[in-house]
Amino acid sequence: MTKPEGMTNDRMPLWRQPCRLRSLVSQATRLPLQFIRHSCFVIFAVAILMLIAQMCSTALAQAQSPTVIGRWNMEIAFADGSKRALRFDAQDGGKGTLLVLDPRLKVWGPGKPSEAKWTREDQNSVTFTGPVEFMLGNVGRDAGTLMFKGKFETADVISGEVEFAPLVGERPSKHGTFKATRSN
């Protein structure tokens, strides 16, 4: 009989005792697994709390209506295919200015802003109105009143419908769509 065979389990070195070795290995692996399981729970709980906080802050931000005040670059597309560009500067008290942006105006001098007005229908809807003069060819001008009715897509984008009512002649109004983007 060899020396290890005659020894009892309590006298044998640990690495030679299969039962104790398995229990030590299982204890050694159980502790890290418990730590990992606990860590996953903590990470999951923190992720849920962060998601809830983000949703609450988004709801508060959406509850505040976006402001109209500021400079807006407006692009108009009329039903007849013509396109126009304007700049709307909205100020406090429902006041503002409209400026036609047309490269042909450089020949005749810079465009002059006209007084405009804006109103809020509700938290999401806004109306702009004001007189403008669009260039017709090289020498003519088409004077009329623009009326924009739009809704906020985001705090920096408004889109909707536009109507141009000519001031001169018995012509019908022109209808189209517009998109206004806040300028920084």
C-alpha cells in the first residue's frame, strides 16, 4: 500500500481529496457568480432609473411650448411650381419682419424688410402674416400679402400651408406649402 492510499481524507493534501476539492472549487466559483448576478441586478436597476428620468425630462420639455421668437429661414413651394425664400425675424409681442431673399434683388438694391405679425393658435400652431414684393422677371414686382399657417415639427422647424394674396389686379390667390427652420 502506498502512502496516499493509507492516509485518511483529513491527512491527505487538499489537491488529492476529490470531494473537498470539488466543494472548494464550487465555493470559489459561486462567490464570483453571486457577485456577477448582483452586479447585473444593480446595472439593470440603474438603467431603468435612468430611462425613467430621461422620459420625465422629455415630458417636461415637451410640456413647454416652443418659442416663435428668433430668426427663421423660410422656403415656400407654390402649387404652380415656383419657389421663394424669405427670412422672418419674430420679436416679442407678436411683431416681426419679413425679408424676401432673392439673388435678383442685388441688381435693384437690397431687399427691404416689411412689418409682419405672428400669433399662436395653441401650443403647437402659429400664424405669420405680412406684405411682400416678389420680383417678376427683371423689372416687375408682384406685391401681395403672405399668410403662413403652420405647426411646430420640432422646436426649430415649423411647416404648413401658405397663401399669397396679390394686392394688384383681379388675380386669384396662390397656395403652397412652407418650411421654416430656425437660424442660429
